[in-house]
Amino acid sequence: MSVSSALGAGLSGLAAYGTPVANISDNIANSGTYGYKRVDTSFESMVINQGRGGGLYTAGGVRATTSRIVDQRGNLVPTSHPMDIAISGRGMLPVVHSASLMSGASTPRDLVMTTTGSFRTDDQGYLRTSSGLVLMGWPANADGTIPSQPRDSITGLQPILISPSQTAADPTTRINLRVNLPADDAVGGATGGAREMEVEYFGNLGNSERMTVSFTPAVTGAAGVQTNRWTMEIRDSAIANDPATPADESLIGVYTLEFDDSQAGGGMLANVTTTAGGAYNSATGLLTVSGANGPMTINLGRYGDSQGITQLSASFSPANVTKNGSPVGNLTALEIDENGYLRAAYDTGFTRTLYQVPLVDVPNPNGLIAMDNQTYKISPRSGAFYLWNAGDGPTGAIAGYAREASTTDVAAELTDLIQTQRAYTSNAKVIQTVDEMLQETANLKR
């Protein structure tokens, strides 16, 4: 009976339009929630008993379906903290719930994803949000490089752990010598006194050591004739000399330096001959010596390089010497860059890469399972995940000092609420009308 089916259709309309009211209320309630993805409601008709002929029509009604629009991105809101993280793209941050860390598993397996978070170190040093989401990353090697990791598995990911009392030393591995040797010393018959300089460097344990570099001019030959030749000796104070042997164990490099005196390249380095120590590379201007704390690279400059070591008619100038490395420093700050490299800064000015945070991507973000605290989980509809380097591929880059705003547009939600209310009222009117018609039928007298 068509009238009875109209009653069922009206009831389905009331049930269907109750769903968007719940969704709209959820969206509006989370209009200020960072990283919230609005829920959308769509309607589909239900058709019953059609195509059988006879001119009869049976109302089927309507049903509501909901979906969370995960691939819609909110605006990035700037903040004042470096570990407020958002994504300028479709990627997501890999996180785990802090409760899973208590299970004792070396690698938590309940990977979930989020698009933004305000991460701080907790009492154990884990980088987590106030809701208990711990950020995951690939740990760096001691030299700051990231080893090769599987991209379709969380095997290499670890919860990011930062010791609040962390200290670090940055050993010196390279010294740049920008020294001028006085040309008037390298003359036949001159006094020939050695010029000496000390360079402080930092050992593997952050200890301060000294490297002594001496330059002795060649003064043999005719008096007053320019020789343009010096002997450079490098000694490491960290290597103690054995008094029982005549050898100078601290001597780790001996080189003969020859300089150009032509009009085109006067004063520039022209040739380096190795007597002891690592060979000089003319293409890079570098030589390597074996110190007490490992190999040390010395930059003399390339042949004809005005920025390298020179011999000019000026005073001995050892002041322009630079080096890398620093003594033991205390952790002062953490920062993450657009490529996901998490770096620690120390009060000595040294920075070290600790982790790389990859971005998670799936073929269908809207198929992810939504969970509490703006997190999402893999489902058969979303497809398998893949870990990308931030700033590479389709995932976008990481933005520090930022949070992602809610995707809720309150004005649009209120408009939808008015339309939903009208539709709900209209369905209620249909039920009232059918009820009145059935009442009239019941009141018919024979």
C-alpha cells in the first residue's frame, strides 16, 4: 500500500537526517581542535518493488552514509615552539601510543598516524604530545647520517628518546690553515728561524688538545736569492714522546711547501712534497694525518689558490685558522627541518642530527580508520602505507613552529544544520500527514 510505504519512507527520513545533525554537532564542537578532519554526510535513495509493472509505486526512503574527509587539509597556524609540527602536504607523522611503550617491546607495533602534534619531552625523555602520542623516527649514526631503512615496514622506526641531561662532544676532524709565511725569511743566507703556531682541537671525548705546526724556511743557496721553499712539520700534543727512544712520536707529518714567485701567481702555493704523513691532494688542497684521536684533515688550499696558505712579503699571520669540532656541551634546544631531520643544539654552538622523521602515505587517505586524538589507522580500504622522506615524493614537507587547524567551516556547518532541520521537519510532516490519512480511513463508516 503506497500510504503505508510513505510512512516507512518518512521514518527513514527522520532516521537519516538525525545522522547529519550528530555529524554537524561533532564538526562544530571540534572547530578549534588542531588536526581535526570534518565528517561529511551523504544520502542515498532506497528503491523497493520497482520495475514489476502494474503502475504501483512503493516508497523506499533514504539512508545516510558518513565519511571523514582525511585528505582535506586545514590551514597552518604559526606557533612559538619548534616542536609544534604540521605537514604542508598529504603526508602524516608516524606515532605510537605511549601505553605501548610500557609493554616492554623493543619496537611498538601499533603504528598510528597524525597530521599535527605539539611534542615535548616527558619524564623519561620520549618526545610525545599531552594526549600520549610518541613521535617515531629513524635514529642517526654517530656522524649524523641516516642508514638505509625499509620503506614499507616500521621495522627501522624507533620512539624518539631525548635525554634531558644529554651532553655531546664534537671531535675535530678538519683544520683550515689560512696562513701567510713571510717571503723575506725564505732567502739564501737569511737567519732561517722556524715560525710556529698552535691550533687547539677537540678530541673524541671533548678534551682540548694542541696541534703544533712549524714552518722552517730554506735558506741554502746564494745569499739574497729567494728560495720560496718551506718545511712544514705537524705535531700532535696528544701523542706522548717515549724518552727511551730518540724518535719524535708526536711528529705526524712533514711536508715541503714551494711557492710561486711569478707575476701571475706570486705568493701562491705551487707544489707540496710529502716526506711523512698522508699525501697531499692537489685537486682538493687537503692532506690527512694520523693523530691520536684518528685521522685529521688539513686544508692547505689548492695550487694557485689565494685563499689557501701563501708566502708574501708580509708578517707571519697565523690568526686566520678555522676548524670544526667543539668541547662537551649541554643540550639547549631541539628543532626539526622541512626534510624531517631532528637536530639537537648544544650550548657550545654544536648541532647534531639525532633522528629523521619520515612521512607516511597511503593510496586512499579517506579509507583510514579514525581514532581518538586525531589519529588514524591502516585499513583494507586505505591500502598499504609507504614511508617517504619529508620534502620528497607526494607527501609534502614538515613544518616546525606550526599546527594544522581544524577543517571545520563553522558558517558552512550552520548552513547545513538549517537545511538538515528543514528536511527533518518535512519528514516529520509526512508522517503526520500519513497518520491523519490513516485516521480518516479508520473513521469510515459502512
